[in-house]
Amino acid sequence: MRRLSENTMWVCLHIRREWQIYLLLAPTVTWFLVFLYKPMYGLQIAFPITIILALAFNEFVIPGLKKTAQTIVYLPHFISTVILVFSKRPALVRFCQRSSPC
């Protein structure tokens, strides 16, 4: 049986002495794990298309072709942002009007 290091023994002793604090901390840690870290697994699965697209752009041999393809893919997002910024009506008002049932 191998001997525990001094730090490990100190941590075990501290946990044994202060077990009430760790018991009070357990629901908070559980809440964070369930509601904050578990949903991030879905984010990992949600973006494989963009990762595949980035890997495909990385494989282009001609630098001009790579930049042109990136511009074509990202231009619609850029144009919609510019239109929202320079719009006369605020975006929040327009969003509320569009999402209202009337």
C-alpha cells in the first residue's frame, strides 16, 4: 500500500473536520453541474457543421480561393448586421412587432 502525500493527507483531514461546510456546499455544486455544465454538452454537438467548414477552408491550397469562400459564407451575416445598425427604427421595436401575435 502506497503512502499518501502530505498535501493529500492535509486535504482529507480538512474535509473530515469541516464536513458541515461541504454538506452545505453540495446542493450549490450539484445545481451548477446540472444546470450550467450539462447543457454545454449540447453546444458541443450543435456546432459540427461550422467546425467541418473551418477544416474544409483550412485545406484549400490557393489562398485567394480560401478568402473568397470565407467571404461568401460570412457576407450574409455581415450585411444583416449592417442593415440592423443603420436602420431607422430600433431593432428591439422591430423584433417585438414581428413576434407579437396581432
